[in-house]
Amino acid sequence: MNVRTAYVRPALILALGLILALGLLGYQITRSALAIKEYERTVTVKGLSEREEPADAVIWPIRIVAADNDLTALYNKLEQDALTIQTFLTRQGLAPNDITLAPPTVVDKLAQQYGGSAEVPLRYSATQSLTVYSGDVEGTRRIMGEIATLGKQGIVISQDDYRGAVQYLFLRLNEIKPGMVEEATTNARSVAQKFAEDSQSQLGKIKRASQGQFSISDRDANTPYIKKIRVVSTVEYYLSD
């Protein structure tokens, strides 16, 4: 073996090794590129969960209205009416702590600028609010239907003012959240699975997911004490052949 042959053979071996290594690297890169392309195939779906639940708290404003020419007599009337209503409510089963009494608001009609010097039949008018906040929704609703009987005792209760609107609350959202999120996610997967079958694909893992805001609304205008709870989850899945 001459010196030239001794140098050429290792060089050829090295060159062949580099060619094989580059070929293998190219194959791996191609496979990786195909895998990445495959993972880019996704489907985004939405899953809905809805429930109807009874309200578990009620806020009931009761506004007393009175008028008189004697300011002292007017305050005495408000005080007596408020006491009568409080007694009525507690006898009907409400806890005293569920009832709060706000200070009265009194208007002097002669002191109003637009009143002028015109004679008014009753100089002073006043309103006072009692507010019931109770977890006994059904019991409170029953009492609402009976409080009108106090009109026979000369008590005037305003029902036309928007400030007297009854509010029903749902406070147990955290208790039902996990189940509703699970239901919404399950529904979303069912939709994605159907899409995958229709497109002759396989449904893969979740790429990303987002939970929408929970919404609480009245079931309808006639039953505000029944609440509709709703949530929509958005889920993106990988698809593969």
C-alpha cells in the first residue's frame, strides 16, 4: 500500500459516513416536519351546560307611604306603621334579623320652589322602607301575598315604584360549577368526536380550552324566583388520520 492509498481510504470512509449521517438527519427532519404538520390539524368546538335552579335568597323592599299636615303626627304614623309591619312579618315566620328599617324621607310641599303659594291639602308627605333579606324564598313569597291585608289597618304600601322591585338571588353557584364545567366539556367532546368521524379523522388530545362566563338569569318574567344558569366552554382538539 502506497502513501497515497493510505490517505484516500480514510477520507472515503469519512465522506460516506457524512453522507449517511446527513441522509439520516434529513429523514428525521422530514418525519418531524410531517408530525408537526399533523399536529397542526385541529377542530374547535363549544359545549353548553344549562340548569334551572330555585333562588335561594330574596330581597323584598316594603315602602310605607303617609301624608299629614302635622309633622309630629306624620312621624308617629310612620313609626306605628313600621312597627305593625315588623310584627306582622315576624308572626308570619320571618326572623327579626331578616328585617331592616331605613330612615324616613319627608317632603314639605310648601318648601318646594315649584309649589308656590298654592294651597295643598296635606303639607307633608313621607316614605319609609323596610327591607326583607331572607333565605326562605317560598315563605317570603307566601307573605307577599298576604301583606295587602294590612291595608285594612290604614297602612299604605307603595307597589308602583321601581325601587320596590323584589330581587331573587342564586348564591350556590360555586356548588354547581364543577358539575356544569364537566358537562360542558363532555358535550364539547361529543361534538368534536362527531366532526372527527365525519372527516374520517381521529380525535386527539386537547390543545387548549377556555371556560366562558357563568350567566344567571330569570327563567322568564313570570317566575323570577327560578333561575337559569348557563355556561359555554370552548375546546380545541388535535386531529390525526
